[in-house]
Amino acid sequence: MPIARRVARVMEVMQKRQKGLIIVLEDIYDPHNAAAILRSAEAFGAGTIYFIFNTEKEFNPRQIGKRSSSSANKWLEFKIFKTIEECTKELKKQKYTIIATALIPDAKSIFRASFTSPRIALMFGNESRGLSPKALSIADEVVSIPMRGMVESLNLSVSAGIFLFEITRRRLATMKKHVLTTREAKAATKRILRT
């Protein structure tokens, strides 16, 4: 694809990106799960992913999942943290509402969660342990997907896709205020094409 057409295509995509929506992945063990989440994030216009590697081995999100993510990682921006405190301190400073996803008794159903904040940081935890107790205590809200069958939980990437769909669906009526401005889209286009 000629350079001018490629820049125009990236700019077109960036103008559909949702601002104020960050996905936070705490201690994800399997890079393939992360890659599948990246694919959903990119598809729904969530362009920023924060990784926390506190107990699990760190991996580079730019080098994972050519098959499972369809190379979505090329079009996303990443930041890596060593602790949940470091990550959430930055989110709070930027005035993000931190929503933890967890199957715990006092979690709010996804169907009752408001998702109205202009800045949402959506946190997902380790495949077997879930989010750390510290992450749950720091969160502004804990939300879950109610299970109606015998299976007690969903695959991590499936859960992420459902949450991303629901937040996007709730924002549809006011989506114009949730997408990047032309200026923000131009800046994002430059950053993406540099990586």
C-alpha cells in the first residue's frame, strides 16, 4: 500500500478510536490470551492497553499473537507496569474510573453497571487467580458477567470481548464525544506509524 494511502487508512481508523477507554491486564500468564484480548480491543476501538507484570513473567505485547490477534498489536499503544499501585496511581491521576472484572459475590452484574464515566479503565486478571486482592480493593467498581449454566466462568478473552461490546453499546448514543478529535487522531496516527 503506498505511503499516502496507508497514512489515510490509519487516520480513518484513529478517528473511530474510543478515547477514555483503557484495558488493564494484570499478571496475564498466557501471551495467546493477551493477543486475543488485543484483537477485541482493537476491533472495538480501545487503543491503549496497560500490562502489569508483578508475579508473572513479562512478555512484549508487540511480539505476540500474529495468528490469534491478527496483528492487532501493531495498531495499539502499550504501557507496562511492575505493580498494580504504580498503574492505578497513573490512572487515578488521569481521572479514570477503575472497573475491575471478577466473579465475586458482591460484584455488580454487567447488566446493572452504568459504564457512564467518560474515562474507564477496565481491569482483567490472571487466567486462574483473577485480579489480585489489591486490584479489587483499589477499583471503583467490581463487575461480573452472571453465569446461568454449569460452567462457572468464561475464557478471559471472551469476557474481555463481552465487556468491550457492552461498553461500546452503551456509548453508541453519545459516541461522538467518546471518539478521538481530529487533532488527537493525527497525533495517534503519527505514534502508531512510528512503532
